[in-house]
Amino acid sequence: MKVLTPTETNVKIIGRADFLEDTLWMVHSGSGAEFTFTGTKAVITLQADSAMMNGTNDRARVAIFVNGTCVVDDMINKMTETYTVFESETEENCTVRVVKLSEAPMSTFGIKTIEVISRGGIRPTENKKHLIEFIGDSITCGYGVEDEDPNHTFKTSTENAMKTYAYKTAERLDVDYSLVSFSGWGIISGYTSTGEAKMTEQLVPEYYEKLGYSRGKYLGVAPEEVPWDFTKRQPDLIVVNLGTNDDSYTKGIADREQDYKEHYIEFLKVIRKNNPQAKILCTLGIMGTRLCPVLEQAVEEYSAQTGDGNIDTLRFEEQNPSADGLAADWHPTERTQTKAAEKLTTKIKNMMGW
């Protein structure tokens, strides 16, 4: 067996990650690693973070695929978990993908070692032609997408980033992706059940220029302490889907919506500063369309202020519970996510010429 560390030399890194003490730490929904090898056996060891002590509802969920078939779908319930993901009497060509299905705020996990029986070791898969970054909230995380009971609430075990409009869009377009998403977060306010005051502890713009945010620390490090290196690979397109949680605070109140608009414009400036060549697509509407006109005004005013015309908007159809059901806490089901992906894919093809 060859024991290998998951460096960029050995694996293709998917999404935002951090390599620390010979371990590749996966932070956001959908983040992961992919490699190919020719051999007879592959074993992967994963490492939990400090969220292991926070209870089962916060622990990370991981999936591992071999040649497109899911061979592991598990909650990381021990500090280290080892999986034999492939074993054969004869050599085979294999592509292995590790994907974090759950979101950043609750927990992270690390890929500690990859062991293979192979004459040639492992190689990273090739980058696809294009990269899309998705910036969002619980809809982008896949909150509750595997629990179709709106009376149920949050668990990382029922999240699945691979069943979201974001992942499905990337698959349809055959592009690489990166998700930067946090359930309950917004531009000026996270979700608030009363709407009386802003939830200022859950604001995406404060953490966009960091690796992320998590209550779980890995090797004593919090993702919000790690600046994100935007030179790693610039996305061709950035899809922003933020406002659903802000709407729980703005509630159609004019001065609050003005506040949202002004801060949205400032966030667009931050996105553009760090991604000078990317096109930006601002979306909203799956869980409510009330803020859509305000978002559209924000994009118009941003373009007028900056002269940046490399930006567009898309208004999603609001979810239809009678036709497509509801998931936990009234979140979109996979059927709704699929419909959103279909609309977004068409928009991107027209917008980008892909």
C-alpha cells in the first residue's frame, strides 16, 4: 500500500479547502477532492473536527464515489474514520470523489490519508473548462432536502449539497463549482423569527473573504481566521442567491429594504474586487419573491455607480408546495431544486455562451 497525503499534486481540490498538517480540510457544502488511479485497492481516512463534541445534529456528512457510484454515505461520528472504497482482484481504472454533503457552520472534516495499491500512485482529475462560484444560504446548502416534512427542523444528516440547484446546474453545464453558503445567513440580517431586530451574527459579506465560518475548529484553527486566496483559481461566473433570510427582517418595510439594497451594492463591490474578470449573476425567489425588485434595483444602481456591466439578474419561480412538496422548515425539495437548476442552466447558457 502506498500512503499518500491529499495535496494539490495528488488530488483535484473541489471548492474552498485548507491544507494543514498533512490533512486537507473540507469546509463548505459540496467541497471535496477527486483523483484517479489504476490499481486494486483504495482506502481513505477522514478526520473529524471539534464539532464532534457538539452533538450528532452538527456532525459532518460525507459521500465517496468510485466511478460515479456512491460507495460511502456516512456521518462522521468518530475522530477518525477509515473507509475501504475500492477493492478488486484485478487492476481497474478508478476515479474517486470525496464530497462534503453538509454545510460549513456546523462542522468541517479532513481527508487525512489516501492509501492505494497501485503501480502509478494517484493523480488529480483534470479541471473542467469553466468554474462557477455559488454564494448562498440554506437553499444552496441543501437544508433538509432529504426530509420532506416541513414540521421537521435542521440536521446535517438531511442536508445534501449534491441535490441543490447549484450542484445540479454545475453538472448540467459540465463545469467545476465552489459553494460558499451558510444556512440562515443574509446580507444585512440572518433569519429572524420575529423580524424585530437584525440577526447580525449571520452575514455572508463579513466572511466572504475568509475561508468560511464554522463552529467546528480543525487542529485549533477556525475557518474565519484563514484569509481566502482568490488567486487560486478565478471563477468565470459567480451566482449570488442571498436575500431570503434578509426578507424575514425587511418584511416589505421601505427603509429596511433600502438598507438591504445599499449593503447588497457594497457586497457586489467586494465580489468584483476579488474577482475582476468574472461575470456575476444575482438571483432570488425560490422561498419568496418579495425582495426581488429590490435586488434588481441594487444591481442597476451598482452598474450605474461603477460602470460594471458584467452583471445580470435572474428571478426564480417561488416554490410550489402543492406540486413539489416541502422539505424541513419549509425549505425546497429536490424537485424544486431541480426546477431551479433547469432555469438557471438555461440562463447561464444564454449569458455565458456555454
